[in-house]
Amino acid sequence: MTDNPLLIDARALALALDTVKVVDASWYLPADRRDPAAEYAEGHVPGAVFFDHDAVSDPDGAFPHTLPSAAHFGAAMGALGLTVSDDIVVYDGAGLFSAARAWWLLRRFGARNVRVLDGGLPAWRAAGLPLESGSKKPAPAHFAATDHAGDALDLTAMRALVAAGTAQIADARSAPRFAGSAPEPRPGVRSGHMPGARSVPYGDLQVNGHLKSAAELRSAFEGAGIDPDAPVVTSCGSGITAAVLNLALESLGNRGTKLYDGSWTEWGSQPDTPVETGPAPERGLKN
């Protein structure tokens, strides 16, 4: 049983299936060679609808997973039978990878009660709970989306923050990608990180898809040089796993966290954005 109000465990969800709306928000990197829609059809939490991250993004965006308009998001969620007043639980097939992005998006556009299934579909399976196959066709609903614009930052805002050198920037990518010693998975994107950013790999905040305890989360952020009680901007490859950091920080009571919408795919694609390589600065909180 989790004591984190942003999470729900598998058995608690099983008891609440009649009163909540469940969303399968699985998404994977191309290198994983996994088809989230096909996996959803093969087996999902009973009653769950499928949240397509690639479709629920700006259709005209130059970079993957950039924010859609409120109208676009609202129409997509309404088609899934969701409203802003529903009690919504999101999960993914990896444990804790893309579900946090759906959690962040739903709340950003006005949903009031959204939780993440702790441990995701693997935890549901491990608990021996039943799966449902096929695709669910919910009755359409009205999702009255509102755009909380301050929750996300664009390239112009990030340029200013990096130039000022005063913002806390937490990068959720792996340490090798942060350091520039591993190539980026998307062509044409430079390797490295934004000056002043700190490395907080999303995988370091969880164990087998379960978010770590508050004490462990606080230690992870502080060890990387991030004050978890002060405003933080999160970033990753394309805005998906950055939201795991937002989930972790809000679990610690931080309400001042923002997400860089274009993330590294946008920053690393520009010809003139400053890029640093090598490991993060010496660990520990900045003076």
C-alpha cells in the first residue's frame, strides 16, 4: 500500500475499477521495438482506454510530443470518454516511463484527480490480477480543457534561463546521454546537455517501476545538486520522462516545477544553443 496520494497500488485499483477511469498511456522509444497499441489490445487493465502520446501532441509541431492546443487535447480526451472531473488512473507497460507524462498532461489541461498506478502494468500482472483484451470504445464525453500555460517552458524561455545561469534544470536522460558519451536516438540531435543542468536520470527515482520513498527521492535530487523544495525545470529527450521528475518533485510537495516542452530534441537540434559535454558538475547542492 502506497502512502503517496499521487499514486495508487494495483490491489487498491482493482477494488476501485467501478469508480475510476483507467488509462493505458504506454509509449516506448523506437529502439525498444515495442508497439504500445498492439500490446494494449493484447492485454490491459479491465476498462482501460488507450492514450496515444504521438496522436495527443501538436500535429504541426516540429519536434515530437510537443504540447497540443487545449482544443486538440480536450477533443482527444473526450473521445476516450474522459472529463475533467473524473477520478483517473494512468499506467504504462514499462512500470513508470510514459504514464507520468499522461498524468502531467491531464492535470495541465484541467483534470482534477489523476493518479499513477504504482509499478504500472508489471505490478498489476505480478499481483495476479485479470487482464482484458481487445479495444474499448467508450461513450464520448466532454473534456473541458483549459491551458495552464505556465506549467511548460518554450525554447525562448529556456535560452533566457540558461543564459542567466540561475535556474535549477534537472535532466531525466541517462547519465551517458547527459554527458554526451552516448549518441542521441534521433538523427541530427547533438549530444550533451544544457549549461548548468544537473543529471537526474528518471530510472534513479524508482525501483522496478515503483516510485521511491520520499526520503530516497529527496536524497537523489539533493545528491545531483537540485534543491527539491525550490523551483525546478525538468527536461529529457522529448518531454516524456521529464514528467517522472515532475511526479517525484510534486510527491515531495514541490508545486513550482515546470517542464521544458521541446526538451533535448529541440535544444540539441538548434545550430546556436550552447551545449556542454562531460559528467555533471560535482555532486551536492549548489552554493
